[in-house]
Amino acid sequence: MRIFVFLSCVLFNINLFSQHIIVLDSATEEPLSNVMIFNAEKTKTSLSNFEGRADISKFDSTEELFFQHISHEVLKIKKSAIKNQIVYLQEDQNKLDQVVLSVAKFQLQKDEIPQKIVSIDKEDVLLNSPQTSADLLESTGKVFVQKSQLGGGSPMIRGFATNRVLISVDGVRMNTAIFRSGNLQNVINIDPLTIERAEVILGPGSMVYGSDAIGGVMNFYTLKPRFSFGAETSVSGNFYGRYSSANNEQTLHADVNLGRRNWAFQTSISYSDFDDLKMGKHGSDSYLRTEYAARENGEDVILKNEDPLIQKPTGYTQLSLLEKVKYMPNETWNFSLGLIYSETSDVPRYDRLYRRRNDQLRSAEWYYGPQRWFLGDFKINKKGNGDVYDKAQFTLAYQFFEESRHDRDFGKEILFNTKENVGAYSANLDFEKTFGGSKLFYGVEYVNNQVNSEGYQENINSGSRQQTVSRYPDNSSWQSLAAYATYQLQIQEALNFQSGLRYNHILLDAQFEENLYDFPFRDADINTGALTASAGINWKQNRFLQWRVNASTAFRAPNIDDVGKIFDSEPGSVVVPNPDLKPEYAYNAEVGVNWTPAENIRFGLTGFYTWLEEAMVRRDFNLNGKTEIDYQGEASNVQAIQNASNAHVYGVEGSVEVDFSVALRMASKISFTDGEEELDDGSSAPLRHAAPIFGNTHLIWHKKKLKLDLFAEYNGEISYTDLATSEQGKAYLYAIDANGNPYSPSWYTLNLTGQYDLDENWLLSVSLENITDQRYRTYSSGIAAAGRNLIISARFRF
């Protein structure tokens, strides 16, 4: 009798447990809250909670249940067919594209915000097979990328670049106090194979991100740990390999997720080996590498390049590591720790290695030392009681950056070296509060950068070293304190208004050692503030038309690079410190419209205008009346960064999408940007970072397990007269026109990518890029792009 009662209780409890299910995302295996569950007649309903759990005891075992979620496809399944009390929902790609994280650090719908946002997901990474995150940005057709070497990539957004655009990783600001106005390569530190989602804000983003976010913001969100909501531990992951023929790339990647009910761990490793890059056969002979410098038997020699299409030397290697831990004790609290590390080998600065002086190669060596980056961030997320906030997020982060430069003239025995380390500390506290049809986002931020810099010269024959002037003043600091508030109001169901204010206070301290610097000043002490604002609307007028109108301001505060840098900007010129800088301001307006004349046809058009005031630019300067000084043994013209200019930028971005059928789709994007800056004499000149007209067109066929993408990428020409003044003096970067002047020719490529799902575990991809083998350089770049390039990759998912 006792046994009968015991078994009855066990069976009762099993039956009771089986009436509760867990709803998970099929890709991430994370729980989905607010999933509506109902029967065909909609007479019975249930809703999943924060942990994805839902009670389905009210439904009969023979009933068909419908699972509906805002960002996932509707699932219909019989209750009796549910296995292991788990239901998986597939993401709806059309609706997923509507979710934006970057604008307020909390989720918003694109229809709620007035800014133009470009979204990238994991599927884009797998299809595009980018070698670096710079290549991934370029594939969007909205971000222009400049390259001085293979191990690089400097994004340009709406006429701005380098330290006027901002990079963010997992919500942490990546820009540091030594981000320069020259081309930046830091985006390659971000491993594209660990990117779960990326978003690019086109236009100012200072409201949320502060200094530097004038042209745009690039946000990268890396892999997230996934919980197991069953009784057992779950293990899942990916192995990935890729080969590219243009530079004999060999990339290996692995990531593993270990999930428990309240704990989750994500581990990732990637390694890439890139050989020298081969350019295309058809194009300007100016780009050919006919000879190169080498060292043999203790002497510098010039060697003939057996294959002038191979750009010697450009190869390098890169290692990327990621570790994340997440703990969720209950539905109120969420804790996470993220650790990311990236390191390159030495990277040859290719554009410096083919410069000539007196018709001979100028440099025997010019390379960047290992570029190292570490990010550690700890986040606490909490759901509030609604009195002061509904959601809160506290982020504490530390980053370490290391970079160095090494150069030696041909035939000389002195190798000049500079090395920089930056410790970047930050703390952010962000809140969200909902009031009926409106939302308030507010928060505070503190950033502290500590800069260490050293300079020395080394005799490569004797090995002796001597201290020299460092690139930046050693032990300098840059601090930022800020508070912001953004208000979101839903005026009507189809009309949303957004506005905000942010105040930043900047403190900079740099000391110039008397025994190293012969300057008329001993320190730079900047104490300044900046107020920025924004306002805009997003109005879905009807099912055909949707409008975005936005006005905003942005700023960039002087950093250590602006105030204290010493470097050779170009042959015969040296940049020296200037302690009298103040912030530059940008005033931006844009109007966008989306027109959907039919369900399968969509047009997009955005026009923008930006005025930059008190722009920090490099201009001729004097030190105690001296306009020329000796730098590294060469008489050099003195220059400095100064608030010496105003500039204006304007442009148009267009797109069209046509669904010819369920399987066949066409998508095309194009961007036009132009601008001018004032010169010392009051005249104007073309803006340096205004890219030529550029875009891409894709014809995509996707049916069942096979996806094919035939696409073209193209750039317009920039003639000699339309080149920025600084670019006209860099003839070695460009092709030569009929008049003997440098210019940037137009170019195009045709490309084909195929992707096939062998089964639920294996995904194979094959691409043939630059099919017609064009030889070209993107505008302002010092390295020619890849010629015809075969890419083969495979992913195994478990």
C-alpha cells in the first residue's frame, strides 16, 4: 500500500512538472520572456516569465498551441509533441533588424528612434567571411575603410574618421586619449568571429557616448554566455576554419559554451596567419611593387620583386581570446564578467616602405610592434520596482592598450623606436524608466586614461640604446565626467519624439620633461566642459511612408594626442605639442524617408549636413619664433594641432530592396559625401575624410539549404583638384593622371559567394572575390586591395 501511494505521488509530480515548459531562442538558447501561448480559438492563453517558463496545464494534450513573440516566428505545435518541456523559437530576421541597443544602451525599436542605424548579425559575418572587423564594416556599404597596411583598417563615416568616430565593445568606450587624427587601426583588435551583433550609428552619438562621436558610433556586441534551463549541464559551440588565396590566409576559431541553470561560461579562441597580399592584374602600374629593401650580410640591399603583384612585406599574425561568465540568481539580478584579449605580431607599415627620396627607397624598416589590447568588464543588471527606474545597468571596465612604432632609414644604423601604453578605466551607471507611452534614459559616466610613453634609438650593429623624445609626454592623464538624460515620447502610435542633453567635463594633465623637450612651456593643463543636445522624430505617416528628422550637436575634446604629440607627419615636417587647444563642436541635421510602394519594394533616402566649428587641424606653427627644427637628423617644418578651421560636410545615402520572389532578393546601397574646410588664408579646400561615392549591389538567392550572393562593390573617382590639400602632397599613395598629378581612380569588383548547410551541424562557404582581378586602392589607402581571391570556409556546430 505504501509503495502504491509513493508511486502515485511520483507520477502526480511528474505530470505536474510536465505542465510547465521553457521557451528558448533556438540560436542562443537564452530564455524568451513575454511569449504569448494560445490555442486556435484563443480561448486559453499563457505567458512566459523572465526565465522563459510558462504554465500550459490549462491546455488539453491534443490541442495545437501557438507561440508568438515580437522578434520570433510564430510556432504551431501540438502539446503532446513538446519534448523535454522545452520549446525553441526561430528568430524572425525582419523583426530582429528592428531592435536597436546602441542609442540608449537598452533595447529600442528602430521605429522609435530618429537616427539612421546599420545592423550586422552573426549570419552576415558567416556569409561575408571578413578577415577583420574593418572588412566587416566595409561590407555594409555604409562605412568607408582606409588601409595603410594589411594589418589595418580606418573607418570613415559621413566625412569623419579616426578620433572623430567612436568604437564601443560590449558597451565600453574603446577610444583612448591617444586616438589620433591620422589613420587608426584599433578596430582590427575586435575578432569578427566573436561578434554576435554590431550596430553603426550614422551621425553624431555624443548624447550617449560623449567625446569623439561626431561622425558616428560603431558598437560591437560579442558572444554571450547561454544558460541551460534543464536539469543537466549543456555544452555547445563552434569550430571554424577559413582559407583565402590572395594572402594565403589561414584562420582557425573555436568557441565553447557551458551552461547551467544559473551559471553560464563562454570561451573563444581565434588565430589568423596572413601572408603578403597579392593585388590584381588590371589597373594602375603606379601600385606595382617592383623592388623592396632587405638586409643581407649586415647591409641594406635593394632586391627585385619576382612578382610585382605581391606587396612585400605585408603579412602578419593575430591571436584573439575571449572568456565570459554570467550569473543569474533570480529574475531581478544579473551579473556578468567579460575578458577579451587581442595581440598581433609586428605589422609592416607598407605605405612607408615604398616612399622614395632622391629616387631611392627611403626606409629600410618601418613597422608597428605588436598591437595588444585587453578589455575586462564587469556588469550588474537589475530590474527595479518602478519608483525611480525599471532597469539599471552598472558597468565597470578596465582596458590596456600597447602600441609601438619602429623605423630606420635605408643605409642607416639607427632604429628609432617609440612605445605607448594606455590604462583606460571607466564606470557607467545607466537607467531606464517607463511612464505610460514615454521612456526616460539617464545615467552618469567616468573615464580615466593613464598614458605612458617612451622613446629610444638603437644602433642595430652595436646594440647600444639611447633615450630620445617620446611620442607623448610620459605619465599624462585624461579624464572625463559626464551626466546625460534622453526622453522618448510616443505622441501617437506611429509618431515618436526623442530628445536629450549631456554635459561632459574634461580634465587633461601632461608634463614635458625639461631634459627631453626644448619647449617654451613645461605642462599642458586643460579644464573644460561641453554641453550637447539632440531632438528628433520618427513618423510612420502611413503604410507607404516613414520619416526621420533629427538635429543634434556633438563634440570632441582635446586629448593627449592632440596636445602632446611629437611625430613626423610627412617627409620634412614634424608635429609638436600645443597646450592651448579647446573642444571642437559639430552641429548636425538630417532627414530620412523610407518609401514602400509595394510589399516587396522598399526605398530609403537620407540627407545630412554637419557644420564643424573650432576644428582641430594640423597647421604650420612656431616654437619661440622657430618655424623649422631638427628632428631625427632631418631639418623639419614645425607644425601643431590647432583650433584653426571650420568645416562643413553634407551628403546623401540611398538604398533599394526588391523581393522578386520568396527566394530571390536584390539590395543596393550607395553613399555620397562631400565637404570643405577653411585654410589659413581664408580659402577652402576639400575635406580629407570625405570619401568618394561608394556602394554595393547584391542579388541574393536563398532556398532551403543553399544561399547564393552575386554582388558588386564600387567607388567613384576623386580627381587631383578634389583631393584634400594634405593628400595632394602624397603622390606615392595615388595613381598618376594624364597631367602627372596624383588622383584616386574609380573602381569596381564583381564577387560571388555560396553557402550550403550540409546538415544541422555543418555549414560550408565558398567565395570568389574580385572575379575580374581589378588592381585598385581605396581612397587614401597605402596598400592595394586583394586581387582575385578564393575564400573557402567551414563551420561545425555542436
